Amino acid sequence: MNLPLAKVSRVLTFSCVDGPGNRLVLFLQGCNFACLSCHNPHTMTVCNHCGVCVPACPQGALRLVDGKVSHDGQLCDDCDKCLDACPINSNPKVVEMSVGDVLALLKKNKPFLTGITVSGGEATTQLKFIKALFFVIKQSESLKDLTCLIDSNGYLPEHAWLDLLPVTDGVMLDIKAFDTSLHEALTGRPNARTLASARLLHAHGKLEELRFLLVPGKTDRPEEIRSLLQFTKELSADLPLRLNAFQHHGVRGEALEWPVMTEVSVEAIAALLRMGGLNHVTTPAVYL
Amino acid sequence: MPDVRVCFKEITEDPTLSFAQKARALALAAENSLEYPKLDTQTAEALEERVICDMYEGHAPYKPRYVLPDYSVVLTEGSSWLELAPATTLDEAINTLMIAYHHVPSVTNMPVFLGHLDALLLPFCDDVSDEALYSKIKLFWRYLDRVLPDAFMHANIGPTDNRVARTILKVDAELKQVAPNLTFIWDPQLSSEGILALACDCIIECSKPHIANHPIHTAVFGEEGYGIASCYNALPLGGGASTLTRLNLYEVARRSKDTEDFFATVLPHYIELNCQLTEVRIKHLFETSGFFDSFLVKEGWIHKDRFAAMFGVFSMAEAVNLLQEKEGRAGRYGHDDSANALGYRISEALAAAVTARPMAHVWRNRAMLHAQAGLSDDGGCTPGLRIPYGTEPDPVTHVQALAPQHQFYPSGVSDILTLDETVRNNRAALVQLVKGALSLGFREFTANIAHNDLVRVTGYMVRLSDIKRFQQCGGSRINTTVLGAEAAETGDILHRAPRVVAHEFTSR
């Protein structure tokens, strides 16, 4: 069988912010949104081998070989100067991993893991890989108790979700804004598909968590919070809702001019939502 | 002896010490004005150069370093020496323990072991309501912290899920006190998921308790049992440890031409010298001091034949990195397979040598290997087998690198995992990490949550706010703050994730 390879920006073996329990997280490269507020902008696009990053590397870990950028992990000291130099929000350190590579990692770390989460970038842009990986995990005697979750912006269309859901335990879905023109201004895309995905996933019992990024003066406005409350309640008052707070960590470009979201404001909004009837609202543990 | 008198004078006038702390420092200074027990030249030299070390326990050992009484004896039989009848109610039981603790010595003169409190108190709880239990435990906890303010004082709970253990976890998380230190003993066959989750909640609140691996400890200590005392020291119950001496592995590596020389000649030489130092000190305790004529032995709280000799090692990381350099290999301890393998080989050699060497007056006639957490002034040397501060990999890689080491250290080894605050919203991640670490053979799991005020400086707790206050105006109610402050200055603990540096009193 010709199994697809994944373009992986980063692997974590310990994460407590990508779903319940400790999770191995694959950050897949490439995204179909272009969020101004993105805190991982180097995961947005796939490398086009322009080579601009090569001379930027102080360690000499990057070279152009036959027109392709090659990265030497032994020489690299993760200073990330290459990410700053990249003109297209990509990452020369991306590696290709097979399903077998990921299974080997899961087996090695199994005693520590509650499950695996594919994140990004936008994970679902590498749909075939995710489907193959989750399918094999579910078939494996030693790995089948790991939960398989996806972090997503919800842009995936319905038929593709239906294809993926049988092997997926749950999806953590980001809603960037309820007003669609605001959504488009923030992400470059309208939000109809995201809202439809939320409803679809919930109807299939696969909506693990809704996430909403609070950006001062944009998504923390009363009308946005009212829509958030109403939308979530229509799904279920018991649905876990995680409020994230816009911060400058990792952010590039014009969003660095935006003010950050303070803990006080986040807690005030959380209190409003709880008063409005939502039972599982969580707020950030850390403000960077 | 004018030098000694100058030293006494300085202690009496030290504005940062309370009067009790002065009394303790004076006693130690007086003891140290006596002649050291007779050492042969080589051992004396190695001690002088601090390749081997007596932990500055004092020149005339007149009490064991750690005493772990079986407190069930005084609870069920009373004490004729202390004129106590057997306890019949929870109030009497707690009161008896409070009295008992004052008669149990240790290297710090404070008790380092408070007993398996749930097992000790449960028999008295049948007709006690939850509210009453909570309020009595809370008062008990307040008493311990205020009257015996030493973070080496260690309470044990578990492995069963019971009312007393649950109440203690609740109170401990609520009060966030420096004392007592706390271990939850975990056994996958006996401990419920619920109580493990509660213990993890408590870790998230205040970086306590430690979680001990009961099946692994039971395999060492058997039916007669063990306790976790002081930092994370596993020792025979109804006994303890006479001494702790330790080997500075970095100093041993420095004196070796190469890895072969290290293993063939230099390491065995210093292991032997450290054993001789141990023997001399234990001989004084057993044959000269008269300690074992105490009522504690006569009434059966402790037994003379259940005292271990702890053979400590530290600075494994620096030793391995130096030997790697001598062999022309770049890989660093904690991050590289060849460096980690060299570390395992050193531990294996240490364990084999210690197990092969008989020792008089010692539990089972052999010393017990211990990964020693360091003194507050061990600048530049990493405690025990730990990965140097600031260079630790992620918690999972961290555990995987060190888990194979744990089998060699029956009297205790601890690696402190620093977790970032995001774990507060995800207790299940912590539970999973605990289970992963213990299933890989970790004897003891210890975590600090970043930005908790209460943090572990070696195996004991300090409050960062106390250290700050101590540095600003001097003086602390709690003995270990002084050590933590010293460790903060030499070990850089406040500049990054809370860390382990110090252990006991150093000669100042």
C-alpha cells in the first residue's frame, strides 16, 4: 500500500494543552487560513525551497542541495533565525514522517500517553495521512486505547469529515469570530464552514471542545460574546468551551500592534458566559 | 581555644537566627570542637579534599541521622517512659503523636519521619464525622508547621484510599505550608484512581506530595516495612539510617586518567574510603554514644538492627560529561545515549561494589546506595543523578533518560520534574506522567509546578516569598529557609524553574 507521508513541523511527547491527559502532538505543516493573530506563523505554508533561509543560519545547518533546502538536525541549535528569515511563513526544519515513524514514536512513549493530537498548521490539510494514521492506531493491539484527536479550524467540508470521523475520537474546534466579515478580516476566509463543522461534529458526538480566541476590540465585543453564548448553548450547555487570550508570544506583523488580552477581561467574559448558562468554560492557566 | 569561642560568639550574635536556631548551631559547633573519630590517613585526606563527605553531621555521632519509629507501638501500647496510656480516641492518638515527635532525634534535631499517618489514625476514626476529622487534621497540620518548622519532617500516606489520606491531601493543598513534607505511597493494586487524582490535584496546588512506588520499595524492604523520611529517603521502618556519607563523582572523575582508569582503579579506591569513613562514624554511634540504650529501643519503637548506612553519590552529570570529554565524545548527560549509558554503567559499578562489601552494625550488613540531593553550598555540582539545571529535556524524555538509574538506588533517588503551569487545567496529564514514570521503574515521582510559591529545593520545600523576605531583612521562622536562601545564591534556583539544590545544615 502506498501510504501518504506527513509534513511535520514539530513533534511533542509532552503536552497538556492539546486535549485531555498527556498527548503526543504532531504539528502538521501548512494552513488554509492566514490568521493575523497566529502564534505559530511558521507553520502556515509548505516550503518552496527559495533558499533565503540558508545564509541566515549561523550554524551552517541549512544547505541547498539540488534545488532543495536540506536541514541538518545535528548542527541545528534551534535558534530559529531561519524562521525569521523565511519570506512565506514556512519552516525549513519540517520533516517527512511515515505512519510507521509515528507508530514507533507512540510505542516508545506509550506509558506516558493518554492519546495523540494532530495539530498545525491546519491538520486537516493532510487529511489522507491523518486517516491512515488513526486507522492503523485503532487496529493496533498495543495502541488502540490511545484517543485520537484533531485540532482544527473547521474549514474541512462535510463529506471529508464524514470520511474521517469513524477513526477519530474527537475534534477540538477553533472559532475565530462569529461575524463573518470580522472572521474574514482576521483569517482571510468566511466562517460558514467552521460553524457548520461545529454543528456536524457535535451531532456526531465528536466535538471534544470549542475554542474561542479573545482579541481586544475585535472578538471580545459584546455582540461576539452574545453570539458565542448562543451558539454554544444551542449545541449544549455542557460542551467544554476554552477561552484563549490573544498575546504577543510568537505573533508577527500587524497583530503585534494590537493590545493583549488581560486576565481580568478574560475572567469577566468567562463569568458572563457561566452566568449565561454554560457549564464548562475554562480560561488560560498562563498569560505570556 | 579562642577560635571556637569566636565561632560561639558569632552564633549568639547572629541577627538572622532565632534563639532555637542559635541553640542548635551552638550545639553543632560544640560537637565539632571535639576531635574527629580516628581516621586513617588516606580517608582523612579524601575527606579533607571532599571527594568523600560526611555531610557535616558533626564530629561525634551521638544520634542516628534518620530515625523512623514504628509509632503504632506507642499508640497501641503507650509508653512507660513518657507515662502515656494507649490511645483510645482520635484526640488521644494525635496528642500521643505530638508528644512522641519531640522524643525522636535526627540530624536536624527535628523528627524526619511522622509515620504512615492514615494507617496510624484510621483505627480511631470510626465514630468521627468528616467535619471533625477535617478540623482536627487541620489543627494537627498547623501545629506541625509552627512547632516543628523543618521541611525535612516527612509524613506518609497511602497506598489505600481512605478518609484520613483524603483529608490530609485536602488540608495540605489548602494550607500550602512548608512543613510537613508529604509522600503518597502508590500501588496500582491497592490505590484507587480517585486518590491518585487527589494527590495530583495537591501537587498542582503546592508541589506536594511525592509519589512513591510501593511495589518497588516493598521488594527491597519486605513485610517489616519502610518509610519515606526527610527528602525522599526510603529506610527500614522501626529503624532508620545511622549515617549518610557521600561520594562526589565529579571529583572521582577528575582524578581519573580516562574511563578505564575510573572504573578499574579510582572509583573502587574512593568507594572503599567512603565505606571506611562510614564505619568509623557508625562505630562511634553504636559503641560509644550510648544512643541505643534509649527508651525508644527498650519500648520497641525502633530496633538496633534496623539502621541502614546510606552510601550517597552526587554530581553524576558532571562526572559523565567529564569522562565523555576525556574520551573525545561530545554527547552530554541526559541528552545523549552514550552519555546516559555511561551513567548507567557507573551506577551499576557502584551498586555492585556496595553490595559486595560487608559492614558491621548495619541493616542486612550492607550499605544502601542513595542518590544524594546535594548540600546548599554544592556550587557547580548537580544533585544526585539529576540533569543539570536549565538543560533538562521535556518531562517524558527526562523520565526516560533517568528511569534505568532508579533500580540501583534502594535508599532513595529523586528527579524533580518541573512542569509549566498549563498542567493546572489538565490534571489527567499529570496522572498519566506519574503512571508512566512509575511503570518505567521510578522509585519516587516528584514535580514542581512553575510559579507555585511553595517549591522544592532538594526534596524539601521552601516558600519563594520566605526566601525573598529572608534576603531582604534576614531571619525566618522556618529552618530550611536558610538553606534555601543559601542554595538560591549558589545554585541559581530563583532564576529559572524552581529547582533542587540543598539538603542539610552545612558548616557555616
